[in-house]
Amino acid sequence: ETRRLGERLARLLQPGDCILLQGELGAGKTCLAQGIGKGLRVAEAVKSSSFVLVNEYNGRLKVYHADLFRLTDRRVNAPELGALFTKEPIVQV
């Protein structure tokens, strides 16, 4: 059901939209992100990598999936994250 919800949500997304997925480990954030990727016709599987901060996917729209779950410092000053918000992708966090 969570993936299907993501697929339906993807139909509504436009360039520049930013989606924040917040929740505890196992809450379904990755399942929802996978559904959004499928709904945007992303060919590869959307995943939450343990050691990769940002994954980029191509589909109907470009998707940047930033997995910030494991970061302990809320004052992240990574230039690559700031650069994501100057483009027109859909951003999933």
C-alpha cells in the first residue's frame, strides 16, 4: 500500500517539488520513495544506501534522493546538498 501511495503521489509532482520523508527506522520512508520512483518511471530501484548521502535517478523528472537519516549533526554544511535546491528536480529526503 505504501508503494502504491508513492506511485499515485508521483503523478502530482512537478519540477521543483521537494518531499520530506521523516520517520523512525522501518517506518516506510524507503517504500514510499520506491513508489514515487516507479510512478516517475525511474528504471532502477530507488534505495537507501548506508554510505551514500545522495542518489540521483532519471525518470519523467530527475530525482535526487538524499538519505539524511544517519546524520547526527543537524547543521549539515555539504555544498552538494545546497546545489540540489538550485536545480529543478524532485528531491526526496
